[in-house]
Amino acid sequence: MASATSASFPPPPPYYRLYKDYIDDPKSAPEPPPPLQESFPLFGQHFAIDLVLPSLEDQGVRQLYPKSPIIDFKKELTSLNRELQLHILELADVLVERPSQYARRVEDISLIFKNLHHLLNSLRPHQARATLIHILERQIQRRKEAVDDVKRRRAEAQRLLKESLLVLDGQLP
């Protein structure tokens, strides 16, 4: 006899029994859990549900790009990237000429990375929307192709049926 510890697959979780009558009565399934409100425990720690990206100042980091509500992300990311390249080259020079003075350059590079990371994170909602739009457009396209395929096959089947009827009636050889 094989025990549960030596089976190829573990047994299903016990809550599958809650759905045993689902096919006969879909309303018999339990309600989904309520959405999380403000915080939730995970591995003994409480995590807050923050839907708003905290500002760099809230995190104690100096912001290197303008604080206006409308930001040209392409321009700011490009300028921060160029600034990062410049600071990396300066760090290489400092490491060659004055190795003991590298700490300030590393802090500057860290600040630039934090600003880049924050700008990219602020683009995440836009990326999520664009991805969702793309997925939905692909679904619509696949469904239209499926409908066109069904119509084409239906027309082919009707043509074959008409030919079969004509052959059965003796009008075609």
C-alpha cells in the first residue's frame, strides 16, 4: 500500500469538498473571501496595502527630476541615464586616481538609480493598462478569426450538402 508520503502527487487539499455539488448547483460554492482592507499578515509580519506609490521625499531620497504633476518620462529617463553614465565614468577616474574618495561617487550613483527606479515604477500603472488593452485586443482578434473560420466551414459544408443533394437527385455525375 502506498502512503501519502510516497505517492507521486500529494492528495488534493481538503477544501475541494466544498465544490462537490457545484455542477448541479453553482450557487452552492462558498463566497470568495472579502478583499483585503488596509493590511494583512504574512509570515508573522503585517504588510500595508498601498495603492499609491510613495514619493521619493517620503522615502528620504532627494528627487533629481522636476516635481511637477506632468512629467516627460522619456526626457527625464534619458537625462538620468546620461547622468548615470557620466557618474560611472567619474567613479572609474576616482578609483584610478584617488581610490580612497570613491564613497561619494557611489552614493551619487545610488541616488540616480533610486530616481530611475522610482520613475520606472510610476510607469507601471500605464504599462498594466497597455498590457491589458493588448491582451483584450488579441482576444477580440482571435474570436473574430474563429467566427470567420466557423462561417467559412459552414459555407463549405452547405456547398458540399448542395452538391450531395444534386448527386443524389441525379443531376450531377
